[in-house]
Amino acid sequence: MELETDAYRLLFDANPLPMFVSDHDTLQIIEVNRAGVELYGWTRDELTAMTLRDIRPPTDVEFFEASFADSRKTGAETYSRAARHRTKDGRIIDVRLDISAITLNGRNVGLVIITNMTGIEEAERRFKLLVENSSDGISLTTADNVVQYVSPGGLRILGYDEATVIGSPAEAVTHPDDARGWDVPGLGEIRHYVARLKHRDGSWRWIESSTKNLTHDPAVRAYVSNYRDITERKLAEVALRKSETNFRTLIECAPAATFVHRDGRFVYVNPAAAAMLGHERPDEIVGRLVSDYVHPDEREEITRRLELLTEIGQLRVGQVRMQRADGSPFVIEGEAMLLDFDGVPSHVVIGHDVTERDAMFARIAIADRMLSIGTLAAGVAHEINNPLAYIATNLELLAAELPNIRPSSRSRLTDATLQCLVTDARDGVARVNSIVRDLRSLSRTEDQKPGPVCVAGVLASSIKMTSNEVRHRARVVQEYADNLPAVHADASRLGQVFVNLLLNAAQAIVEGDADRNEIRVSVRTSDDGTRVRVDIADTGTGIAPSIIGRIFDPFFTTKAPGAGTGLGLAISHQIVRSMGGDITVASQLGKGSTFSVVMPVAEPASADAEDTCAGTASVNRRILLVDDEAAVGRSLQLLLAPETEVIAVLSGEQALARLTAGEHFDAIVCDIMMPQSTGMQLYDDVARVAPEYRSRMIFMTGGAFTPQARAFLTKLDRPYLEKPFSEQELRDALARVKA
């Protein structure tokens, strides 16, 4: 088939969207562009020797012929269809076909735009985000045709607000002539429609929709419609059938931006290009300098590429930074060619705005790195906690024995300095333990153990952890009400929230003027005594009203690239809400922001619980300790002596040998994760050889929970100790075991 001009043939061939033209009567493929050749793998000559049946999998041919016959009966000029095609190498791909029936050189043909939908399931996790931000419309209507939901994109298409649309009949805005042709889809069926709907301004807009009947689905109970405004496309199709310049009209309606320029000035742009550059109409751009829309840092490189294009005739542009009419930057990706346009050699560029795509990929990469950091943190915590457990135990024992230890006459230590050294060492262990717990909190949100938490203590720790970041920017002022009750929360996770808010407050203040700026931390109880409110206020730059509603959204950030992931506030919001609290923000530009965290007051502990927590181990007990770290066993033997005998073994096999030999133990303290056999396996083996001991088992963990271990402890509700633990925590756990 001869295309109208070489220029439009090249534009058709260079379009990045796969396209072909097929004969309406014979189904012969009569033209295909380069993107189509790349998609299917056959050469252009091979494809133009084939029919539409040949690119279908053999099992789909019968269905294809039936559906094609239906489309002929309806006489639809434009419609979309989902299909399966095959490539030359035998792969089956899922595609969406946007088909326009046109007359070309007196011949009835179909112009088909192919969208490769293979692997679309991978994007389902972002479905909600796409729905809420899609320019297309999505609506739900009841079986009685009453509108239940319209997406923001759908409201924008017709100009209505939500209150006007929800609850009204769908046919209220449908052209009467088109409403009479409504063919209701059966259960589970899909129907495609093109109809005129009334815009809020009174004009009629052509809308292309696809409706599926899910009224039988309990999760939906509605007709689900996807639609878009095709008014411009509809008008373009009419012009396409009536005008000899049909390929130019095709470019006008193509979603890809097309720019034509010569001598450094635009001579033609299509509507997609005009919108990309921030204009309403193409004629606003024609005649203007190309360099006005190129980022200043890219202009020299673009000049070099244009010189190369003049030499070789065609060039893949790659990614180029541009700027819109309002100065906002974006990134375009596409191809450039040198061809005659309106009879004059010109540079033609076809491209797509990939700014959001690249930003999303970057954010996903950051989230993936954070997941890796969390996994690493869990492993580090486990490796530190094991030696820290017996160090802490040894220090507990040493502190208890200090009155019985006297430095020799040759020692440089006095009683006081020895006491001070031990105290400092214990404080150091506590600080390391606190850091490890914070590291571990990065890896698992499921590790939360809500309970009574002292807000003042958590804030003190958080302020200390962020002091290095804060001290160069502001003074920290603390205002705590008297007699603050404990809140129901997980201390580690709540501390993560406060650290994030303190860091955000510091980063909102310019460094170097700490005396004139402050971060005020205030805590008070609500009037009814059921909630505790923490306010963290700064004197920083504040948050613009236009974005304050988005600051808790994942990946939203106002920080420079590389300075933030946009996840901190989103994670903090999720943590607070998961513990029954709430987090809000108030801000004024130039004056600062106040983040408020409101947490529920903890329920008073029951008398039984208090007795259990205050209990101590019985005298003359015999305990079996199972841990692959021998130092842990030695430390606990000394710590619990003389009233408790600790028999330490290094594996589950050795423990079973003791039990099967008939030895008696009042309790079994076992590490949950060991290299040869786990504490979970020992628990199962005990059920077989000595079932009465299952209720006497206490588990220890260094922090590296597997999902199986977490589920195991949750299901059994057995006491467990997190390394390093104090003597009192161990004795309290032993007191809960009844021999």
C-alpha cells in the first residue's frame, strides 16, 4: 500500500507504539510500523504476507472469527478489544487493540494500535494509586443504574463534583439517542460503548467506555466502567475519513508527542506535544525557539545531537531534560529523524514524558534498599545480642558481688572506682541494647509488643538519639505535665516515630542559628484522661497549604533528591494508627510546623498480672538451659546460684538425652534459633518423650525471628526473653512456670 507522502509514512513508521493497518474484508495485514515488527519478531515482508488469523494462537482463531463477525454486525467505527497474539518465536502475548475503521485510498481498512499487556498483574499492587490519579474515568453503578462511585479522573472529564453525581441515575447525563442503544452486559460479560455524555458546561462529549457486569460479585455488586473522553479523537476520525491528509490527522491524535522544527524553531507540534510543554494549543508554540524548552544544562548536548542527526538522518534521543512553559522540569525519551516536512528538510522528534516513571522506579529502588537494610539490621541485632546476653549477665553478677570484692594493695582501683566502672559498663550494655532494638525495629513491624509505655522516657531516648542532628539547628525545649499516665504502645516503634518527627523538625530549620530557633516538645493528658498528646513544634520553614494534605502519602517528599525517601512520615502514620493513636499536623509557611501524636492511655494492670510480674523464682529449683553459646550457660549458672541449679547443654539433642535419662527439671530455658536443631524442634520432641515438660519451657531469642518462629511463639503464648535480659526478667519468667 502506498502511503500518502514519504513524510507521513516515516512518522507512521517511527511511532513508538506498535501499529498496523489491515484490510477490513480479507483481514490481510497491509502495513506495519517498525515498533510492530519489533513486537512480533517477523520482518515487515513476512507480516504483510499474513492475515490477522496468522498472528493468533491456533486455539484462539475460532473465537477471533466470531468476535470479528460481531464487530462487523455492530458496524462500530472505533472500538477496543483484549486479545492474545503470538510472536515469531512462539511466545503468547496479551494485547489490547484500539481499532479505528477508516477508508484509505478507497479501501475499507482498520487502523490498529497495539498495547502489550503481558505481565500487567505486576502492576496490581499500585492499582489504587493509579485509579485515584488516572486521567481516565472509573465508575461503579448499581443494578438499577444508580451511580455509586466516580474516580477523580472521571469527575474531571465531565466537570461535575462528587455530590452532584453520586446517587443520580447514569442515564441523566447520557444523550437520549445513545441511551436507547444501551446493551446491558450479562453477568460477568463486558460491553464496549461509544456514547455522548453531557458536560457540566452543557456541551456533549464523546466518551468511550468498557463496562463489566460484576453485580453478582459480593465484593463489588456493581457495573464497573472504564471510560475516557475521546471527543478530540472522534472529531479526528471524522476528519480522517474525509481528508486526504489522513496520516497527519493520525499524528494529531497520537498520544505520543510529535515535534517538528527547523533552524532552531518549531514549525509543527501535535496536541500531545503542546500539552507536554504546558500549552493548551499547538499554535501557541509554533514559531518559538526550541531552546526555550530545553533545560539550560542540556542545550549544548542537544546542539551536538542535532548536528549528528543531520549527518546520519536518524537518532535515538535517549533521555533529555526539558522544561515547560512555566519553567517546571520534566524528562522526555524518544527518537529523532531528519525528513521533509511540507517539502522542507526538518528535524522530527517523537517522544514520551518519562518523569513520573523514572521517579517511581527510583522510589521503588529506595524502598527495596530499605528492605535490605531491615534484613541486615535483624541479622546484626541477632549477632550482637548473643554475646551481649552473657556480658549483661556477667555484669549483673559482678555488680551483686562487688561488696565481697576488695582491690588488692597493688591495684589502681578503689572500691568507689570499681563500682563506677561496673556501673559504666552496665550503662554501656543498656545503650548498646537500646541501639540494637532500634535496629531490629527496621526489619519487622510484627515484632510490636504493645503494653504500658512511659512517654517521657521514650521521648528522652529519642531526643538523645537525635541530639547530634538537632544541636546545630535549634534548642530543644521540653514541657511535660505532671503525673503523666502510661500509654498503650510499643516503646521501640513509638520511639521510631518520635525520632522521625524530631529529625524532620531539625531539617526544617536552617543550620547554624541554634540560639534563635527551637524545637518544643510538650506532653499533656486530655481533659477526660483517656489520651496523652505529644506536640513536637519547630520554628522552621513550614509546609505549604497546597501539599500539607499529602505529607503522609508514601513516597511524597519535598526534600532534594537523595535527601529523603518520602517514607518516614507514611511509616510513622501507619505505626501510630496501628497502636490505636492518631497523628496530625498544623503548619504556617515561614513560622514552622507542629506534629501532634495522640495515644490511648494504657489500661491499669490487673492484680494477678502484677503478682506474676513481681514474682521471684523458687528456692532450690533445677533448670535445664539449652543454648549453643556456652558463655550464656556459664553466666546463668553463676547468676542464679546458689538457690537454683542450672544444667547447661549446647543442643537440643543433649537436652533430650537428659530428659529421656529421667533427670528432673523445674523449667527448661531454650534458645529459639540454634544451628543444629531449633527450639521449635525441641518443643515438638519434648511432646514425644516428656510431654509434661512442654508447659515448663521458656524461650530466648537474639532477635532474628523467622516467620515460622514468630508464628510459633504467637500460637503457643509461651514466655520468651529477648537477649540481653536482666536477672529480674529471667526470675520473673521462671516464676511463671509451675513445675
